Amino acid sequence: MAGQGTPATALLVKRGIAHRTHPYRVAPDAPNYGALVAVALGVAPGRVFKSLVTAVDGALTVAVVPVTGELDLKALAAAVGGKRAVLADRAVAERATGYVRGGISPLGQRRRLPTVLDESALDLPTIYVSAGRRGLQLELAAADLVALTDARTAPLQTH
């Protein structure tokens, strides 16, 4: 599809990483957005991950968790050796990553932020993350995401 290029897809192409892009249509303000994305893509919701920009002891950090659960902020803080984690302000997240909310990708960010991936991703053949804009997901191996972001893995979600 023409016009699908984003900093995230450009990074994958440049590094020769196997991936697929998947366009979808879901209203950005829809409740249960992540679950609706999974339905639109025809995949199990546990394979679709959201990228949440947080502040751990004041340092921006990206948490990548399945859309089926909520981020456990205490677990995230512990995973990076911090004491307290909070969700970052929307404007701060957008400025740091170069992406808009609902389209924040863990890849190709303006400023590369420390990343923690929920360990459940490692049990899946591939996972889906934002490609860097609303309406476009990337499918790739979790190990490739870890390698490209130098991510730590840890149990991060509550159900």
C-alpha cells in the first residue's frame, strides 16, 4: 500500500528485519481500542501489544504490553530498577517519540527510550505493535523487537 512508510517501517527495512504491515480501520476514540484492532486484524487479542510511554522515577520509558491487560506500573518500575512509575503526559509522550497517541510505535522513535516488553510476547510466533501511525500495525518476531530496542522483558500486565 502506498504511503505506509513510517520511521518504524524504515528502520525495519534498513535493518533487513522480517515484518509485515497490516492496515486497519478503528475509530481512534473507540472504547477498548486495542481489542477492536485485534478484531479488525482477525488475530487473537493477546498478540496485539500497545506501547505506553511512562515516567519511571522521572525518566521516560516505554512499556509494551498486550491490549488484553493493563500495565502494572509497580512491575514496570521494578523491571528497570526504579521506585515509581506513572503514565507520561500525552504531549510529553508525543514530543519524545515523534508519534501521536494511538500510533506510538516502540520502533523508530525520535528519541530512543528504554523499553520493557511484557514477557508473554516471547511465547508467541509474532506480535503486532503500532507501525507509527493510527490505522497501521507491524507484525514481527518479539525477539526482533527486543534486539532493535535493547528491550528488557518482564511480567508487566495485570488482567
